[in-house]
Amino acid sequence: MVTKRFSFKKEERLCSRTITQALFANGKSFVKYPFRVVYLKTDEAGSYPAQTLISVSKRRHKRANKRNLLKRRIREAFRLNKHLIYPLLEQQNQTIAIALIYLSKEIMTFSEIEKGMIKVFEKLQHQLSEKEVNNDTNTPTTAS
């Protein structure tokens, strides 16, 4: 029996300022409550197919302990469910940068955040596979 390793290492966190600026300048976004997701395909060759940035607004959650609680819950939901998106990225040999921005004004439970994270991964998986199909159909073919 093969066991999955659920971890969230330093290499999976988005720390690069240049990638972060490019992500918000050129990335594509969508909203799946309670998250706004911004993603961008990158050329960074790393040991992980995705780098993630997690953000909770100071305007909506004034107290640092509440922001930290939400970020811990989001990181845990990401860590436990990233297996939904990683195989597709590895299959397509892609690396992406993802920003998860928490939108809700209330502090959600872990189970609600996890359900939202699963919806995010399903939508992201659909968009990435849809673009791959569109790229395959738009390539010119020569008839012999």
C-alpha cells in the first residue's frame, strides 16, 4: 500500500517578488467563494508543480490572531487537497503560481474552507485542462 505524503514545504510557498508581481499583473483569476484565485503559468523549474501564496485582508480582519487562524486553516486545506491538482500539472509538465485570497468577512470553520478549496481545485483543473485541449486543437496540421 502506497501512502501519500501530505506536506507543505518551503519550496511550495511563493516567496519570489518577481513572480508575485507577474502573477498579479498578468495572471488569470476567478472567484470560488470564499476565495479569489489568481494563477499564472511559470517557467520556474522546481521540485513542486505549484507555488502558492495565501492572503487574508487586513481590512476585513483587523486582528492579527484572526488572520493567522484563517491562514493556518487555508494552508491545511491546501496541504490535504493539493493531490487534486498536482497530477494534472505533472502530466502536462507545467508549473504554476497560485494566489489564494480569502474574501469572506466572517471566520469560517475548517470544513467550510476545505469545501471551498476543493471547489477551487476543481475549477482550476477544468481551466488548465481546457486550455491544454484548446492549444492542441489550434495547432496547424499538414495533410500529406
